[in-house]
Amino acid sequence: MDPVNDKQIHALIMSTVEAHQDASSTFPLSQVTISATYHARFLRNLVLEDIKLYASAESERSDDSMAVDTRFQG
């Protein structure tokens, strides 16, 4: 995945999270509030998990690139 595109996608999703949060504060204690709050939380966690997954994959790639080829050790 292209990191620039990922950041743009994350930003778009987070703007949707903000819209859901705004909607949830507009209609207190209604079904709309409950649904908007749920969706905001879900989307935020989705983005955070994707960021963690990407960071973990990047870390593994850098660890692999630093591995020593044991064939050259004496």
C-alpha cells in the first residue's frame, strides 16, 4: 500500500468520525446519537488498528533488512 494514499484514506475516515461525533451531540439520548456514537467509535478503532498494522509491517521489514546472512559467518 502507498503510505500517502493510506494517510489520505485515514484523514477521510477521521473526518467522517468527526461528522458522526457532531451528529451524536445534536440529538442527545436518541437512536441517532447511539448509532452515530457507535459508528464514530468503530471507524476510529478501524483507523487506529490499520495504523498499528502498518507500523508493525514496516518494523518487520526493517528487521528483515537488517538480518545477517549466516552463510557469511565463520
